[in-house]
Amino acid sequence: MKRLIQYSFLCLIVLGANTAFAKTAKDIAVKDFFKNPDYSSLQLSPNGEFLAARVTVNDRNNIIVMETNDLNKYQFLTGFTDSQVASFFWASDDRIVFTMDSSNGGEAFGLYTVKREKKPEIVTLLAASYQDRSIVSARIVNTLPDEPNHVIVSYNRRYVRAPDLYKLALDSKWHPRRKSNSSMELIAKNPGNVDGWLVDHDGDVRGAITTDGLKGEFLYKNKGEKDFRTIQSFGVFDEGISPLRFAYDNKTLYVASNIGRDRAAIYTYDPEKNKMGDMIYGNDKVDVTGLIMSRKQQKLLGVSYYDDYPERVYFDKTEKKLAGIFKKTFPGKIVSTVSMNREENLRVLSVSNDMDPGGYYLFDSKTNKLSKLTTRMRSIDSKLMSPMKPFEFASRDGLTVRGYVTIPKESNGKKLPLIINPHGGPFGVRDRWGFRQDVQFFASRGYAVAQVNFRGSGGYGREFEQAGYGAKWGAEMQHDVTDTVKYLVKEGIVDADRVCIYGGSYGGYATMAGLTFTPEMYKCGINNVGVTDVGLLFTSMPKHWENAKEALKVQIGDPDDKELMDRMSPIAHVEDIKAPVFIIHGKNDPRVVYKHADMLMDEMDKLDKPYEKMVKSGEGHGFRKQENRIEMYTRIEKFLEEHL
């Protein structure tokens, strides 16, 4: 890319320019909703003199570094045209470490480094690979801020099902022929059943969580000890504790626990004595699991959690006062600190809400100066977007179900066509309030959008999540989706004769379940990387998921029970489909393999059922390349116009 083009691009972003001159949301082009954000993941260098960010160059996420005091002084550190940067962090004031999936959607993330120098050189630290359900991938466990030339990584090349922990020097490199990095120091060897490691603030490995079938153990060792000892044994679905982080004394743990209560709360915990301490914070409606900590002050500042909206509770007086100031400065917005320098006097703030994809600001606590840095998506005019509102109702069996509905801003809010959008997962995750590109796109085209946190979703306590366990796919979990539609129809918001179902992953399963089990309800369905044969999930899952197979049998159902699998699987009920279907899948999908879509299309061909398809060979579990996303939603727009 020529220097002039780079400069013009950057100036538009830095000045916060907005090129959305549309009179209505419908005038905003598909590409403006679904191209990569102009700016994302702004991070300050440890000394605060530089800002790094992901920016869209060559239609891919790449890394740019700017001077904090003059953003027009910048340098592109990467210029990828095929793969793109997934995540990154500053290891020191001149070095950035980043991850990237170069397996075309196979979710094999390699680890790389690049320095802020005249001619940046990208160096591979750990290579990744994807072949025959074996995904070799690296993940940062501890950035070791006090050792800027080292990191601790989880890496599973030795044994694909169980990652080990390594200490890795950042001035090293990967040797392709040897398939190793000579600086790798094995600091925790996985015996085969460790699902997660616990590392303290010094980088010492202090704990591990193991899983054997439906039983688990919490292993622990003090500083200087060689061997772990078991301090807790538990059933994986029982109430218990989840270690979060060490306090800065490297002795006390902060844990999330639902022992004696349904919703998880945050407690202190003494692992040496296996003794629970005081509750720090809990909520009666939702789980609380987020910690807000200060490395500079060596203390816990507050906690975060999600109710209908994101919430933060501060214990530190200074932080609480600042939060109040930011709330008044940005009314109606969610303000969060996404990066700080080492001294914690400079912070990057992300400011957004349900209608605004957000902007970034720099706050200097020494001068109390707040300055705008950039806009995340300058193509979106937030004034034209539609509000996302929480709702709740009682399902057919009396369970309280919650979710969000987005009603087109320019509508009267009555008798609207609806797109119901069940989330993926399905267990342990949930939909949240905030800006969603697809939701706002649909609303801009005149559709109401409903997102339902059906039973099995996370965040609402153990009882609600486990209400979705045990053969509830296509049954009670699907009833919650159906009941959401009926609730919105009863409220007068939705026209019962104009409803489409759309979702990805488990949401794609729910799409096909809706079309097969309640075919009279839907005019069309959009199945994005969806499960069609539930039994196939168990035989095609990535090998590093194998330790969770017994738990999945409890959550989903026994794959050896053919009658159950047929009852749950849309592929066995294709003859009941009445509405047209749009089938979207990536051929490299490691989670829901392409065979799910292939079998579905074969069955629909046999039965002469109408469908459209979009299959991409260079994509996996969802389309990451912006040109494919833009094409997908362009086709979805036409599909909805025709059928809804």
C-alpha cells in the first residue's frame, strides 16, 4: 500500500471522521456494516509513549503503532493480505506479540512477534497446524510484565489433547524443520487430564484443574514445592469454586463460587488451608465472575458482571469517583478501561452502547485531560441505529426467560416482521446488550430482532443452565425460542405470519430445529454453520475436546442412543420443512464440520426442498474474511426480501 493511501486512511480515522451521510439506516450499505472495524483493540505501550491498534489494511486486520502525543506519526508493523491478526499485546516498549490463525478457519493459532523498528520483521515463535481433527495451537497464559523478554504459553504440540505450559523467550524463533523453538522451557507437563493451569503473578505454576469423565480435581502447590497435591475433588456439574486469579500476595485466591447459592459470587479463598474466605460481592439475579485489578496498586479495585446491562462495582474510592465522572461525561454509554500504561496514569477508554459501535478516548489522570482518539466504525451513524431493549417472560413451564428485542427505529413498533436469533454455544454463554452489526443491519432493513437466553444459557446461575441439560435440544430449549416468538406476537410487536429464524453454530441447529419441529411458525430460515446431526458432533469433534466428551453426553444426550439422536437431529426430519432455507458453511470448520451442511443439502435435494447455499473453502466456524461476510449478508438481504 502506498504511503499516500496509508496517510489518507489514517487521517480519516484519527480525526474521528464519519462518512455516513445516509438519511436513514436503510441507506447504509451492507459493506459498511460488515467490513472489519477501522480501529479496534487500542493498547498503550508500557511507558505510555505509543499506541498500538488493529486497523483494516488490505482488507485484513493488521497492526499499526502511533505516537501517543501525535497520532499522525505512525508505522504499520504488519501488512498481511490473507491471514489477519487475531490478538496482540505489548511485551515491552518496542516489541509486540500477536496471534494469528493461518489455517483458513481451522482455529490453529500461531504465536508471532514484531518489533517497533525501521524495518519491522515478523518472527514466528510457535507454529500452529490443523489436520484431521488435530489442532495444534498456542495461547498466552501470562505476559510476565516484569520479564519483558519472556511469556508463558499453553501449547499442545507434544500431545494434542492436553496442552503443556512453557516459558518462552521472545528473542527466539521457530525452527520449521525441527518443529520446535529452542528457547521453550517446559514448566508444567500435562499428564493428559489437565484442562486449565493456574499461574501466579510471578509466573510460577501453582494450580491445575483436571477432568476425568465426570470427576474433577483442583491441584495445588505452594511456592517452591515441586509436586501438586489434590486439595479438592468434585463432580463437574456440582456446586463448587472456579479459581479466577491470585491476589498480589500470591497466597490468597479470588474465586467464583456457587456453594450454598445458585448464582456464582466472588470470594477470597486460602488454597493452603482449602478454606473459603469472605464473600466480596454477589448478585441474586446473575453470576458475578469479573475482577478489576490494579497491578500498580497491587489490589482489587472492583468487580464486573452482566445483568440486563453490563455492570461494574468499585471498592476503590478513586476508581469509583472516576467512573461517576465518565458516566456524566458520556450519558447513556458504557465506559470501560481497555488499556493502561505501567504507571496507570494514562488509560484508553472504550465508549459505546447498543446503537454506537464505539470510540476510543485517552484519559490522563495527572492532568485530568480527556481526548478523543478515534472512532471504531466511522461508516455507522449511531443516530440512525435502533435501541436494544431487555425483556423477560414466563415460558410454558413457568421458567423465567430473558433476552433482548431490537425494534427498527423508524417503525411504529407494531406487527413487525421478526428475525429470531438464538445464540451459539449453547451452554455457559449468553447474549448481551451492546452493539451488534448483524442485529443493527436487520433493524435497518425494517425487521425486529429477538435474542433469547434460553435455558442452558450461562450467567443466570447453575439451576438455569442445568435446566438445559439432558436431551433438551429440540425440546425444552427449543420451546423457549418458540415461546419468545409467541410472547412478542402477544405483545403486538410481531406479525405472526412474518417470522424468520437465523443463527450460527447451536443457533444454526435451533434454526433447523425450528424449521423441522415447528414448521408452521417460520417463513424462512438462515442456518450458519449449524448442527444438523447431533450424533456427528461426538465423532467429529476436535481431539482437544475429547476430555469433555463425557460431560457433553450429560449436557446433550447419549450419542449411542440412536432413537434420541434421531429425535433431536433435524437431518432426520427434513421432510417436515416447509420454508426455504439459506445454508452457510465453511469447509474448514473444525467444530461443526462441513458434513453437517453437506448431508442436509443431500436430503433436501432428495425431497426437492428449496434452499440456497453459500460454501467457502477458506473459512471455518463463521466467516472471518470481510469479503465473505459482505457477500453473505448481501445474499441474506435478498433472501429476506424474497421470503419475509
